[in-house]
Amino acid sequence: PAGCAIEYEREIFEFADGGKAGIDWALPRQDGGPTTPLIILVPGIGGTSYDYYARSFIHSLRKQLPECQVAVLQSRGCNGVELVTPKAFHGGLTDDLREFVEHIAKRLPDTPLIGIGFSLGANILTKYVGEEGRDCRFRAAASVCNPFDIDMTVSRMSQPTFKNRYLYAAALTRSLIAMFTSNQKAIMAGDIELDVNAIRTARNMTEFNEAYTAKVFGFESAKELNMSGSCVQHIKNIHIPMLFINALDDPMCYKQTIPIDEIKQNPNLVLAITRHGGHLAYFGGTGLAPWLPPQLTQFVGAMLEWV
């Protein structure tokens, strides 16, 4: 990919249920011993280690904190890893992150861990940190462009506007249908009866989740899936330092969903709201340099030094 070229070493991580995901370790691998800091990145749904926000952050980290190791935890069935279970992923699924973190904590018990989540990956990370409470393995965490309230976000994205019908929501729906199509054999091998036509012809994320995601994950409806998966209800239980960055002009994560009061009430949290930045864009200056990577790198450095 052009710009911020990063090379990775692929690890296929197998979960307890037999599912698999690609863990991409940024190269060169750091050999600083058992206390080498590890930054775990959680991309957005269907996101990969080659997305620009991941590469630009790793590029920044390499220059400022070269002693850090980075691992990108991708969702099942993404970036060249075949889906082998009927269950793929959803925006509130924390089980896979939990299992990987526990694996790392057992293998490298003295390694400082910091998590950074992007988009729906930010929702997953925030929800996980809140669920873990005082037992959270991360020293600190950061959330970028978090939707917070998935039900409200999906509801807004399902409105029949030009932007939703032809741009953001439509693109997300197409990517979900493509994921199903390319992994249909594994998905249909499960015990849950699914309507293939309803999945393939879904007009928005609600219809897709109603036909596929909610069913395979045991929810009664897409709304129940969304409400259960929203991280906003777990913010009060976060006991580690956590930074939240959201933009007011984000076309996918709406300003109305930012839980300002909930974050204010938790002394462990800091919320940075920018006027501009879009969704994971954050370019600024005359050269349109990425603004976000230096901020995240500075946060990581501070957390490693002070926490």
C-alpha cells in the first residue's frame, strides 16, 4: 500500500471454539525481552492491518517509541483468513479479544499491554475494558471514532438519505454481504437455519443483522444485538486510564451518541472532541499530514512512563 509501508508477520490464532483470526505482528519484531510493551490494535469491523489508520500509527510509533511491539487483531474471516465457523463477528463481540489478551497475558505475564480500537473496534475495546473492570489486563487504552451506541448509530445510518443510501451505510452493507458470500459454505454448515436470499438482498445493516448476525449469535432481533453490543453501558465500570477521540463531523459515528456525561463521571477517562476529522481521517496542515498518529503515540508514551 502507498504511504507508511509496514510489513507484518502473520500468526493464525485459533480460538477455543475452533474459529481462526489473523494476528499481524508489525516487523521488525522487537526483542527487548519479556517486558517489551505490546500495543494491541483492534480495527473496525472487517478492517485489516493494511488500513491507513493502522499503518500510519505504527509508522509514528516506530519513530518515537521503537521499543514497542504492535499486534493487529483482525476479525474472523478477514484479510485472507478463511472463516471456519458459522459465527463471524459483530460490533459488540468481546469474546475473541478477551481470549487473545488472556493468551498473551499467560505467555508474556510481565508485558505491559495497551489497547487501541478504531471505529467499531473502539466499541469492542471499550466494552471489553468495562466488562473486565478492575481485572482488566490492559495498562491503558484508547478509543478512536467510537459509535458508543450501536442501536442509535445503525438506526441513523438506516435512514433513507442520499449519504446513507449511496455512500457509508451502503458500503458497509455491501462489505457484510460480500463477507457472507465468500464464507457461505462455513456459515451454512451450522445448526442455525438462515435465509440466504434475505442475507444477500439486505438493503441495510439492520436487514443484514436481522437475517444473519442476530440469529447466529443467539439474539432475538437486530435491535437486541445492537443494544447488547453497545459499549456506552460499560463506561462507568472502566478502571484504567482511557482516552476517547471523536470528531463532530464524523459521518458514521454521530455526535449525538457521544456519552459526554458518562465519561465526565469517570475520573479514569479523558474525552477529546474535535470539530473536524471525519471518520478515521484527521488530516491537517498544508501537507495534509495525519494528525491522529502523533496523538496516540504521545498517549502510549505517557501511559508507559506514568501508569
